[in-house]
Amino acid sequence: MSTAAERDAIATLAEKAFPYFEANQVKWRSKPVTQARLALAIEALADHMRAKRPDIATMTGLTAYREEDGIHLTIELGTLPLD
């Protein structure tokens, strides 16, 4: 169960990240990503990282990885061609 401080941190991350998902029209299960869905996804990634203790976990547009100081979250800004 998350604390109020953790819920606030997740909401802040979702608020900061949402414009990138909106601008790139990212979809999860054929539905546009909303700020609320993004917050739930961040929470789910954090819960997974704590429960299963993997070094890395990903979903479309998000990557969570473990460092000594905590769980870090990266946002995919786009892709570049391989050639």
C-alpha cells in the first residue's frame, strides 16, 4: 500500500510525463494514455519493482530501473531510424 507522500510523488511524475505521451499519441491496449492511467502504470511499475526485485521493468513508453538510491523512471521521447 502506498503512502500519501508516494501517491503525491506518483501524481507529480504522471503530470510531468503526460505531455510526452499526449504529444506522441501513445496508446495502451488501443486506448489513449491519460494522466490517470499513467499514474496507475507508474504505481504498478514501482509495486512490481519492489515485489519481484528485478533490475529493470518496461512497458510502452516507460522504463523503471533499480539503482542504489531507489527506483528510477525513464520516459521514451521517441525513436530514431536504425539506418
